[in-house]
Amino acid sequence: MPDTVPAEFRLLDERFRDLDGDFVLEVLHGDARKSEGPAYFSAGRYLVWSDIPNDRLLRWDETTGTVGVFRQPSGYANGNTIDRQGRLVTCEQGNRRVTRTEHDGTVTVLADRYTGKQLNSPNDVVVRADGTIWFTDPIYGINSDYEGNKAEPEFSGRCYVFRLDPGTGDLRVVADDFFRPNGLAFSPDEQRLFVADTRQEPSHIRVFDVAADGVLDGDKIFAECDYGRFDGLRIDDAGRVWAAAWDGVHCFDPDGTLIGKLLLPEPAANLTFGGPKRNQLFVTAGRSVYALRVTFNGARYPGVGSA
């Protein structure tokens, strides 16, 4: 894998015209089996992501450019995010749980069961300003031994979107009619939640209004995928939705219009913004992790500095 590949932004609407960046994408790493779940730590200037089938979390150090193993085994970790205290929150789909890595390196189990039944295989996760943790729970990690541990689902094939209050331990279902819920992200004001349903035909993103008590309402289809399937989602500071898909990253205006794409040589799985100005875009795709300095900024969420 070369150190760089050309950056190809495809304009589909005039609203995308000024959204671009470097002429090349840096290839930070190209030797994973399936890259997923990037999370950028501003204080340490490093990126952590999952290499799911190899059962490990990897770490790229921005100051040295080196890549090493952050944790192995990782429980076949998939999605990762950072909470308001700067701690890593991980969906361990092989272990069928959501965990938090404390500042001293110990791992706390946040959720592994609902109504006494094991979770399917937590996939992606976000944290809201009130400290609640929201995650999707499809069955990819128990379908086979490729990226998890083959097992029978305990929810009769149902795949939920969950909301966890880590302070009280209260775990509740906030959406129960998804086929395969996957990537999720809040609008910059956290008043709307976007969730990808990867295996619907066509694959699409749904959007909900979020009430003060965490109840979801106003469900509608926000966008449909025109190439392959959606996976991870992130939002920029103008409320545009950036969605990983098979040909790269798709950009949607807040009204749901597909306005442009960042094309990649491998199917994109997930993405995140990093750097002091949140204008460093990191994308996990196939075997690789790509980085690109861009002309737009990731959303600055309430209670977050530069995450």
C-alpha cells in the first residue's frame, strides 16, 4: 500500500463546491484485516481503531507516525468513541458488551445484558452531553467466527438501538424496528439522532427527534444509499451528515440531499474528525486507515473541547 493516494472529491451539488482538502490522502496503516471504529484522542494526539477479525485495537501516534497495538485481544472490538471525561468507550462485539477503558487502563463493563438476556453484538456507539451512551446492537459478531464468536441471538432475531445511563445502570431500548442498526451520530445540538440501517433495501439512514428524557420521536428516512451500504456516520459543524459507504464517504446536506462524495480505493467502514480544529478527517476502510486535512470541521458537541 502506498503512503498516499489521490484525494478525489466528487461534486454532486453546488453546496459541496467548497468542501475539499488536501490533494492526497495519507495512508496511516494498510495492514489490517478489517478496519473500523476510529476514535481520536486530542490530549494525546493519537488515533485508536479496531481491526475486527484480528481481534485487536490499534493505535497511531500523530507525533511519531508509528502504529502499534493498543489492546489484544480486544473482544473483537468494533465501534469506539470517547466520553466527556476522555475515556474510550468500546463495542466489544465478540464479548457482546460495551466497555469503558479508565484512565489507569482498567476496563469497566457498562452493559452486557438486557432483561437478563445477552446483548447480540454491540456495533457502534456515541455519547451525549448528559453522559448517556447510545449504541446499536445488530448480530454481525455472532453470525460467524470471522469477526466475533458464533452464537445464537437471545432476542429472537431483534436488533435494538439502546440508551445507557452509566450513572444508574439503566439500559433501555430507544428503537426496536431496525433490521440491522449500525452507525449512529447526533446533530450538533444533540436534538436529532441519525442511525444507519445497513441491511435494509436500499440501505438507508433514519433520523429521530430526541426528547429531553431520551425518548425518540418523529422517525423518518433521511437518506438512501446509492452505492452499496451505509456504515458509520459523523456530523460536521454545519449539520451535514458524512456517511461511510462502499465507494467512500457520502456527504448529505441537513435537508437530506446527497451533495458530494469523497471517493476511496476501498469500501469505507467508519470515520471521525480529529485535531485541535476538528478538521482532520480519519476514515477506516478495508485494510487501511486514511487521513485528510479538510476545509470543514467536525461538530463541536456540548461539553466537548476538540473531540
